[in-house]
Amino acid sequence: MKKVNFEKRLSAILERIPDSEIVETFRIEAINPARIDRFFNHCSKPERWIIENWARFFRDKKIPYV
């Protein structure tokens, strides 16, 4: 299986999604399951896995997204 650069893959996914939607979806104070489901309508299943892991990393490290 070909190794894919995680950062390149993530940036390619996020380029398709409006910044405001990313910010509203992943704000630490307001993670809303309905909003996340709507956000993931933009993504394939492997892309969803990448973004969920990315979001979990930031949330666990308490790093702000913006």
C-alpha cells in the first residue's frame, strides 16, 4: 500500500470545505454531533477517519484550531 503524506491529504480534504464550517464544527467549546455529521457529508470514509484523528489530537493536546 502506498504511503500518503498525512499533511498533504488533510490539506486536500480541508480545501474543499469552507473555513467557517471547519471552525464552527471543531471549536473545543461546542462540538455538536449533528454539525459534525453534516460536516462529514463532504468526506469519504477514509477522509473522515483522518479528520477525526486530527481533531482528537488537537482536542487532547488542548491546541486551539484557530
